[in-house]
Amino acid sequence: MTIFPITRIPPQSGRSFKIKRGQILRVIDPVGEQVADLFALEEDDRDCRLSSGRSLDYAGRIYLTTGDVLYANTSKPMFTIIQDTVGLHDFLLTPCSQEMFEILYKHKGHHPSCFENLYLSLKAHGVSGADISTTFNIFMNVKIDSRGILTVGVPISKAGDHIDLRAEMDMVCGLTACSAEGSNNGRFKPIDFSILD
């Protein structure tokens, strides 16, 4: 495989990019214990976008890993996970936002967020904030107890861990180095990604 240069996403920021059908998106945790939020839309139909509900429904479980497919709201396949060195990711929670920090953590003033970073990076592609819904939260450790209570734990990813997602359509993507303290063991670290042919 030809590996394109690795792009580093600095802590608490995001990037957008295009990927073609058949290419592979490799997302790497270079330091360890860092979440990356991924969102995607079909390049030629922005009404076709990544769907947690469709993906979890068709998989029949909430933890997706090697061999699983991430679907669009139109039920079209968007990504197939072809390699996963961690095996634990979240597809239930929305990207962290200014409002989330205010409501859940009573934070005062501006706080960097994945929603803001996705919006700022994707707006150059004509994507609005209203287009961005639940993200595939790579390396995020979310557990559900018998009462249905969600807890966010320390990511189990170690330095160099990665996930490879094969694109099943041409897409515009946004990817972040998550800005939520509680998701990343209290420290903000970078995320790397590369596109493989």
C-alpha cells in the first residue's frame, strides 16, 4: 500500500478532508488515551451522512470493531472497519459541545469542543452545524451498566494503536482530537491520521 503523509491533529482541534471509495482512513493514537471524533457525509449528497442509529441497528450491538460497517442515514455503507488494534469505540454519544460543557460540567466561558472543531473544519465544504450529528468516537471508552447508566472511562488505547476504515463511497470527513477532559484521562493529546490507497 502507498501511505500518504501522516497528518497530525493538534490537541483540541480538528481537520477536514476528502476520501475516495476504496481508500483506507487510518486513525492513530500517537500518545495513548486520546479520543478522536469522526463524522462523514457523501461527497455528492450532503443529505447522506453518518448514522449511529443505522449502524448499531444493523450490527445488533453497540461496540463496533473489525468487520463491522458504519452506515449512512440512507442505509448505504460508508466505512468498513478492516483493522482495529483497540476494539473499543463509542457510537452513542454526540460530539462534545459548548452547551455540553455548560450543562454537564457547569463550565463558564468558552471551551474548545469537537462540535465546534468539526463545524469549523467542515464549513469550507458547505457543511452546516445542523448537518453534524452523532460521531463515531474512536478509542472512546463508554460503558453501560444493567440500569442503562452510561459512564465514560479512560481510553484503553496505547501509543501507536490504530483503526483502519475502508471508504465505501466518496466522502467529506471531519476528524478531531477530542476536547473533553473526561474522555481523555484529563490530558489533551494529538491524533494522527493517514489515507492509504
